[in-house]
Amino acid sequence: MGIVVQKYGGSSVADVEKIMRVANRIVNTKKEGNQVVAIVSAMGKTTDNLISLANEINSRPAKREMDRLLSTGEQISMSLLAMAIDSLGENAVSLTGPQAGIRTDSKYSKAKIVNIVSNRLKNELENDNIIIVAGFQGETEEHDIATLGRGGSDTSAVSIAAALNADLCEIFTDVDGVYSCDPRIVPKAKKLSSVSYDAMLELALLGAKVLHPRAVEVAKSHGVEIHVRSSFSHDIGTIVKKEVSEMEHDGLITGIAHDKNVAKVVIFGVPDTPGTAAKIFKALADENISIQMIVQSAQIKNINDIAFTCSTEDAKEAADILRKIGEKIGAERVIINENIAKVSVIGAGMMTHSNIASRMFNTLGENNINIDLISTSEITISVTVDLDQCEKAVETLAKEFDIVE
Amino acid sequence: MGIVVQKYGGSSVADVEKIMRVANRIVNTKKEGNQVVAIVSAMGKTTDNLISLANEINSRPAKREMDRLLSTGEQISMSLLAMAIDSLGENAVSLTGPQAGIRTDSKYSKAKIVNIVSNRLKNELENDNIIIVAGFQGETEEHDIATLGRGGSDTSAVSIAAALNADLCEIFTDVDGVYSCDPRIVPKAKKLSSVSYDAMLELALLGAKVLHPRAVEVAKSHGVEIHVRSSFSHDIGTIVKKEVSEMEHDGLITGIAHDKNVAKVVIFGVPDTPGTAAKIFKALADENISIQMIVQSAQIKNINDIAFTCSTEDAKEAADILRKIGEKIGAERVIINENIAKVSVIGAGMMTHSNIASRMFNTLGENNINIDLISTSEITISVTVDLDQCEKAVETLAKEFDIVE
């Protein structure tokens, strides 16, 4: 009895049969006495097909137009889902991101939600309508459509849940919860019954694809409890919430994440003057390029090499930006290495147990896995390894830290 | 040198190659020193495919959702066309109907444009952008998307031309102009170099598919001169304008139109009380159902049969409306006949030459073509005939009235 926000990904609405299944699930939630807002992604391969079409026409399409184009994918699935619900006898109304009041900045292709003007949503709920909202999109101040980047529909859902002060936010996906590590690599990986925002954020940031990091950030800052679960079963999945009692975790380590969609960018020969690094990372941030690991090393006195990782998609743009800055500040050159993967161990208890890092490096070394970059946060240790050693690294670490069933 | 509004139909943007060709044409128009606004339809079969998908899910989808769904077709082609223009080195910005300021009433699936708020259009032109507008759509007062019905992109184009006080409005289509009758039936049909708004309106209303009647109405009321021409050649087409000198027409008759997409609806046994017919046609108008020929006949004293024609798509809805009213007013029954066609002769000089009607009926009779309903306006005479006699009727009338080359 309350407001339930549900998010269905592209694989959950890939064809007519699946759309009907999702419609049934939504109608059942409504019949249990809830007000329902469902956020929906584009059907299956729609987005990929639109991208191919655009690339046939223009190899570097303007981002504004690309966002405009891609946003139609979610608008098709939202209308079809509303029709499906209507055919089951419930009233449904579909809303685009702009209609749902989702306001974003103007960074096309990876815009951030800045605000949700929720009166239309509230009115439609008061009129007893089930609301279907197109995920992955919002409206800029200039009344243009902007998309939220990969995994953006998760962020749409959590942001709407926060704006409506929803009682429940369910993220339906094609796996049945959050695992301690990738079950495709480690078949005995444990499903977590619950996980804290901080650990989930690290897992998401570090490559666990089940929930988008920005969605977790929004959930954390607004205290939205998320239930990650399968759209193909009624099993309980994983609850993401503020605090998870120690009892729920058997070991020090919550999970092991890996990310193959990562590239290393290095700028060599950066003069060591105050503010140079800040200038570089501000320029990248201005383009909404997410930087992950950063390592600075001095080869010669007063000359630094700066290396960082970012997503493979962003690598070329990041390198272009660095080259422009590099010319101005007299740096040597910029290289990209896409042949790497990032592997991370995550655990809230890590900081009080200082031997985690040494155990990690030792295990990898004993298995002949070479470590390149290293970075640490309060609850994670991440390393980059060669791409073809990623699986082996996850397997050996899962064994070492005993996070399997 | 001025503002040029161009409209490209679905067959002109059916694939990547055709989109590039349209982009070139637009860029050339710009390079000739013009400001260009192009209105674009959905690519080829997109709309039909979306309709099939919707019907798989819901046999009677809500019109609001259907409009929402179909409007994505034009939004895809507008983005792709903007990308294509960008690849040719000109700045282009695509705008949805709502973004272009096209405001409509709330009659989903056949909304009427009530106003165009043109500041965004004007700003983009001032910024030296080519504007691509999604045709066939606008925004209701409730900020929902509504589509303008069949041929709606023509109306979008003419309305925008009127709002911007454009110097030229070009409608690009897959034929090279307006013909005196259908060249597929009468191979020697004449291409008209110019035609008056009134004659064009009748031609369009009576089934010539080349220009939508509502577009002609808007053009007439705002004095927008339209150039109907082929998107596959640079030949001059047909100019639609206020007055056409007598010299331009060789005969009394401008053209012969026919329409197979027409159905007859009859309500039998309507009590002959004041206001009954008004009630019936108001109810149909409230649903934006366009009524064409109306014939009322009294079989028995104080009891009338009322017959009218409308488009085949609207026939079932019209009959449903009539049945509801029929129950209240005590009418007998309602029938639909879709097995008819409408054939019309059109000519500005008709009213001063009273023998046109008798020549028409006589010619049809001599050729054993049976006439059902008859209606006349100032410049037209229309009859309905059996569907399978439509071609023969057009051929014999073209010969009788000498409108071939």
C-alpha cells in the first residue's frame, strides 16, 4: 500500500510477449493496492539499431541530434507498454522524460538529472493512472531532450522514487540480484541478500553491471531503498540500503568486481607546476567524462606522467582533450591502452584489516598475474591487469577471500 | 533570398541514400541564400510497422498512446536528416512538433493546429541554422503529443510557412505536380501549371492524394503560395495560389477526382423533428470525423433516412456514434457500405454553365455506370458509384470533358 516505482530494462521488454508479461506484473502491483510508476528502457536492440543508422549517415553525429534520435527508443516501448496495460483493463498513461518533469543539464549523451518537477506525476497518480515513464532521458533548460548515458534508466527510476517519496523502488533486470562476483566467471558466486549503498556504489562503479553507479549515488543521497530482482521470477533479489548489519556478511569482503570496458590513458611529460593536474581533470569533468583510477608518477624531476582509467567509449574523447591541453602546457604525448581490465575487491571492513591489500597483491603475483595501476578507496582496492588475465584474477581472488557458497 | 519552407514525404526519406539526397537539396537551397525550414515525414514504412506492433498488443489502442507512438517515426527521420545536413558542413537543428511551437487541439489521431508559437523557429533561423521539423505532430494544451492525421505533414508545412510569413512553400512528393485526373487511370492526363486554392481544395477533398485538404485550407486562409513538385527531379511542378487566370485553363473543367477510400453510412428511420440532423452531425464533428456528401430522403412522412460518406477508416466509429444517437431518438438501424467510390468533376466555371451536371449524369448512364448519391458545391459535382466502376467513370468523364493532352 503505497507508491511503488519499478524499472524494466530493455531485455524485459524485448518483444510483444515480454511486454505483456511486464504489463501483467505492473497490473498485479496496482491490484495489490499500490500506485505504480514504471520506468522503461528501449526494446532489446532498438538503441543499437538507431546508432548504426546514424553512423551510416554521419560518422560523428552531433550529440544533440543523437540524443534526440535515441530517445525515441524508450518512447516506443513506453507507448506499447501503456497499450498493453490498457488491454488488461487498467488505466495507463505514458510520459516522456520531459513530460515526467525530469530536468537535466545540457551534457548531451551523458546528462545529469538536476531536478524533477513532479506535479504531472502526482496528478496522474491522483487520477488513478498507472504511469509509464521513458527512461534514460530528460529535458534541458533549453527544452531539448538529453539522454543520461549508459544505465540511465536506473537513475531515472531512483530519481523519480526520491521525488515521489516512494515506498519501494524495484529494479527489474535479467539477473536475480547482486552477486559477490560475476557468476559467469565464478559459478558458485553468492547472491547478496542485502548490500549497503557504499558497497553497492563501489561494486557498480567497478563494473558490476546490475545497477548504474549514478543511480546508487542518488539512492544514497535520498535514502531510497532499492530492490534489485529478476523480471523473470518472483524470487526476492538483493536489497540495497543504508546499513547492512555485520551478521549479513560472512567475511571481510563483500564482493569482487571486474570491468573490461575500461581503458588507460597516459599523458607523458607533464611539467610539475601547481594547478596542472587540476586543469587536466577539470577539462575532462567539463565533458562529463568519468575518471576512475588516477596515478601520477615522476620519472624525471619536475616532469610527471599522469595515468588514469575511464570507460572505453570515453577514451578517444579524453585523449583528444588531453592532447589539446598537452600542446599548451608542453607535455610530450598521450597514449591509450584498451587492452586492460580492472579488478577490485570491496568490503566495508577493509580499512580495519590492513592485510587485505597484501593478500590481494600476493595472490595475483603467485598466479603470475601482472599488476599495472593500483588505487584504493575507503572500502576498495582496485588494480588493472591485462585484459586476457581478468577472469583468472577474479577466480583466484574469489578463492582467496572465500566469497563463494 | 528569403524564408523557404520545404516538406518531404515518407517516400523521399525512405532510406539512407534518399535522406542524403534530400539533405543535398536542402543545403543547396540554403546556399542560394535562403533560410530553410524543412518538414519531414516518417521514413517509408515506419508508421505502418509501428501500427502493426501496437495492434499486436492491443486491438483498440488508446488514441493518446497511439499518437505518442507514431510521433516517434518523424522524430527518427528528423534527427537523421539533421545529421545528414551536418555531414555536408551546414548547421542543422531538429525540432519535434511541440518544440517547433505547433499547438493543437486534443483530438488525438486527427488533431487540428490551433496556433504556432514561432519564437523558437525564429531564433534558430537567426542563429543561421537549417531547421528540420517533425511533421504530422503538435502539442496539446495538456503538453501531450497529438498527430494531425493522414497527410498531416502537409498541414505542418503550410502552417509553419504562414507563421513565418515564408516566401515559398515547396511540397516535395513522388509525383511531379497536380494532374487534371489520375495519370494511372488516364495516361494522357494533363499536369496543371497552376490551380486555384478552391479548385485544389476540391481536388484534394475529393481524393487527389497529392496535397492534404487541410493544408490547402490553411494556405488559402493565410495566402501561402504552394509549389507542389517532385523530390526526384528539378522540374517545375504545380503552383497552388489565389487566382488562376482563365487563360491557364483550356476548358470549363479543371479536373476529375476520384476517391476509393470512402464509405457510405446510412441511418434509417430518423424522426423528422427540428434539430435531429444537427445533433447527428455535431456528434460526428465532435470526434473530428470529416463528413463529405450528405443526402436526406423521406421514405414515409415524418421519417427520414440520412446517408453520408466519410473515409473508410472513420466509417466504423461514425456508425458507432450513430447507433448510440439512434437508440435515443428512436431510429431504426445503421448500415455501412464500403464497396463504393466517389467521382467528382471540378471547375470554377461550372456554376455559369448549367449543363455540366446533365452531361455528367448522361455520360455515366450511357456507359452503364449506376449513380447512387449525388452532391454539388459551387465548383464541383460528386457522385458515388460502385467501387469496381470507378476507373471506367473517370475515363469516360475525362473524354467527355476533354481534359487530356
